[in-house]
Amino acid sequence: MCGIVGYIGKDNAKNIVINGLKRLEYRGYDSAGVAFIDSGKLKIYKKSGKIRNLEFELNKDLSLPHIAIGHTRWATHGEPNDINAHPHVDCTAKIAVVHNGIVENFTELRKLLENRGHKFKSQTDTEVIAHLIEEEIQKGKNLQEAVLSAVAKLKGSYAAAVICESEPDKIVCVRKDSPLVIGIGEGENFIASDVPAFLSYTNKVIFLNDNECAVVTADNIKIFDLNGNKIEKAIKEIPWSIAQAEKGGYKHFMLKEIHEQPKAIGDTISGKMSIFKKDGKISMDFDKVQIVACGTSFHAGLIGKFFIESISQIPVSVDYASEYRYRNPIIDNKTLIIAISQSGETADTLAAVRLAKKKGAKVVAICNVIGSTITREADYTIYTHAGPEISVASTKAFTTQLAALFLFAVEVAKVRKAINEETENKLLNELSEIPKKLKTFLELEKERKFIRKIALEFYNSKDALYLGRFVNYPIALEGALKLKEISYIHAEGYPAGEMKHGPIALIDEKMPVVVIAPKDRVYEKMVSNIEEVKARKGKVIAVTNANCSEIEKLADFTIEIPITEELLYPFLTVVPLQLFAYHIADFLGYDVDQPRNLAKSVTVE
Ligand code: AGP
């Protein structure tokens, strides 16, 4: 998830684009750049780091261009640095492109273009777009035609904006599976990934749909489909403040990020994994896996153990990184370490990685931030494509970590011939259904606000207990952590089978007990646990499937989730718990995105 901005009009386009990028910094902030045309010449400025670094460079340039495009980056392909920052240009440096999305077939396209003599400067997927447009213009096409022909060759997602010296009076932009909106001004127009970029100038907008292209000049906007047919579009008025807009109309980043999970999981699933390929850095001769992580990432690791052991039959241990580094773990060169970290900067996880490497183990990192320390020290990194996670309470990073762990388990099993092609396809098909199922659940909840109503019943609770079994026991831990970290209510997650060995003593009519009980191999066991809780007058909030009458009769509240393969339920069971915690914290009026005593990345021991 990056941010793109464009402006054409009478004012200084550089300043307007820079201000717009600052408004989109929540979409990505590891590098930025601007391209503009001044007295017929295309100029490019790009800098790694915060936008102020770029602004410092740009302020040295005194030109007053009226057309510019800009980009703030969240790296997916290629380290965050000045070269990989956008905009990217073609061989003639007369065409500039900014892009948000992932060109999945960029490796093949790059090879083709290099064989035809194109010289590439960056490691990005985006640069192929500039060279493809260059070829179409050399065939005599105008900029709009060239852009449409170029994107016809792309696989993946894109929101892209293009300017070129030969047509300095227009910005051509196009979208597929990444957001793009046009801002309508008087004698000036704007394009951007999101409305906050230009909301201080205009609230009149046209939202581009997938497979649409716009040709934007200072006093005109034309919309076409990808075959070049003209389309009429409605102009909408945005009623939001800029702060609201940055959260996409949601009250907090956490709620926005919860609703971004279907896309984030989809993007992570579509990522290619070449971990064990001939040129892959990890050989297959490991005989045990040790997962190290902290907090929510540790809970993802616990579920990863279920995935890897049940699908690829390899023994897995899971450790809190802060404990692992001091327990003198048994590590040898047949040990594969999986270090899970959203930020890639967590000190305890980093120390565990360094310890393991010193003892000869190979390290696979599962991380959400390209260029972060753990990705540089690991032997191989599987990237989660959650995009920037602003809220301290991790939500979308968690479910994308689950997706990465599931893909890893299937890849290991495939390479070790522990599963046949039919099973592999079945598992991957089930996984590919998750984004749709989650989207349906979230849209229904947005309408019904059922979980918000349940939260209203319990936001004054002093304690809460979360129970789960099998692959949903770690979800009980994660649900309890979410409630603790944003509502400051004491909460415990427990394997439901353990309840009778102690926690059951806590239960009375004041204790909310959240029970995760989908229709899987331990369903009946969970029903008996609910009966034990009800026998002590506990208040039961059950997360289960539709038509589970036993639970509906027993529970005080029943939250229904879609049906899926039993190993995949954590993708669906965690989301109601994220929402439950969110609404309780919101009712308590806390700053949900910046809870007390917590940091998004814990870089100290
Ligand atoms: C989770 O909501 C918290 N922010 C925290 O527990 C977090 O998961 C932990 O600090 C690990 O962070 P990491 O994934 O960036 O390494």
C-alpha cells in the first residue's frame, strides 16, 4: 500500500503534490518522490525516508511547474532507497510513472524488455510499466493509448499515474484492484490514492472503478474503460474532515485495519514463494522448526505450529523470543528458525535470530516491513502484504502472518512430497476462499452492528475469560490480548480443557466468557465446556457457525462465522474478537490506536 498524488492546474504543482503526499503518509513512509514538467523538461526528485527528506531536496529547485505526480512508498519489491523510490522513468527519461499495487508478472516482463535492449535502474516491479509505455509511444501511440496497451500486459494490481514530456498538459491514470480518486477543482484537477491528499482544496470527487482510465487536464477530465470507450461518471461530495478521511471514514485506524483484512490476506496469498527453489536460500534438509516471536506474532506462531505439523509432518516448537534467547535452546544446522515480526524491529525477536544464526541455524523471517532489520539478517523473508499497520493493536498483520505460515506449510509439504497435488490444490483453494468469506462477514457486521451491541453489555466488566481448543486455543490468547491492550480490562485466554484445572474458579455471573467453538473436531468438547461455564452462571459469548443449536441454546450471545476447513478457522474466529475488544475500548472512550504504555514496535529488551 503506497500513496500516489497528481496535480495539474495553475498553482505550484510541486507544493500541492508534496502536501498531498504528507496527507497519505499513513499509506507508506519508507521513501518518496515527485516528477514534474517545467519548460517542457521532465524533472525527477526522489529520496528514501520521510517525505521531509524529499521536501528538503525539492526546496532547492526554484521552478514553478503546473503539472506533477508524486508517490510515498511502502516497499513490496526492492529495498527502500533513492533508486527504488518512485517515480520510475523509461530509457529516454521522458516518461514518469508512479504506481501503487503489485505487478505480479514483472520478472517475465523485465526479461522480455531487457532482451529488447531496455536498461533498468531499480529492483522494483513498477519500472516495467514505464518501459512498456515507452515501447507503445515508439509505435506512434499517444500517451493514453500507450498506457492502455501497457497495462493490458500487466498481471496484478495497480493504480498508476503517468506524465510525459511529449504531452505536458495531461496526467493519464489507470486503476485495477488499487484505489484511485480524482479531485475536481476550478481550472485545476487532482488525482490520488485517497481523498485526504486534496481534501483541503476540493471535496468534489470522482472515484475510478477497476479497469478504468482517466485523462486529466487542468480544465477537463475524461474517463474511459480499458478498451478506450468513453464512460460517464458521477461526481460525489466528500462530507469528511481530513482526519476522518485518513481513516477512510472509520473512527480509528484499528477499525479500518480490521476491515482491510480480506484485501491484505488476498494480497499475501497472491505473493509468490520461491523459498526452496534451486536458487532459494533455504535447503530442505532441516528436521525441526523453531518459531520465535512476541505478542500477537507469537500467537500467529502457535497457529503456525498446527499448520506445519499437520500439513508437512515436521516437529515445531514455539517460543516467546524474550524467553528463547535465555533458555539456551538446542539448535543445530538441521534447525530452521521462523522469526515472525510485523515491524521487523522487535529487539527480543532480533536477538533470538542472532542467537540462532550464531549456532548455525537458517532463519526465515515472516515480516510486514521491507528493509527492516530482521529482513536484512534473515536468510529468507516471506513478506506479509498487510500494508502499513498504524494502530498499535495488531489485526491485519496477524491474519496475513497466518496466511504466510499456511503457504509455508503447504510449500514444505509439497517439496517433501508429504502431500499430493490434489491435497495441495484443495488446501490452497480453501485458503483462497477466506478473503471472500471474511468480506461477507465484515459487511454483515457493519450493517448489523451485532458485536457492538454485545460490547455494550460488557464494557464495564473487570475481567474476561477466553476459551478455545485445538487451532483456536491461540485465538483465545489473541482475543484476550486485544482486550487487555486497548481496554485495560484484565483478560485471560486458556485452552478450554484447562478450565477445570483452575480458571473455572474465576467464573460467576459477572464474568464474560468468550468461547471460540466452530464446527470442528473439538466442537462437542466445547459444548460441554460452555455447559460448565453456564453451570456457574458465567455470561457466554460464543463464536460458532450458523445452526449450532446446542450452543445457541446455552450461550447468552452467539456470533456466527462462515464455514471453512477446520485448520483455517483462526482467520475467521479472530475477527469477532478484534471487533469485540475494539468496541469495548471505544465505549470506554480510550485512544484505541495509541493505547497507554504500548509502542507499535518494541525496540528495547
Ligand atoms: C500486538 O497488538 C502488539 N502490538 C504487540 O504484542 C506486538 O504483536 C509485539 O510487540 C510484536 O511486534 P512485532 O510483530 O512487530 O514483532
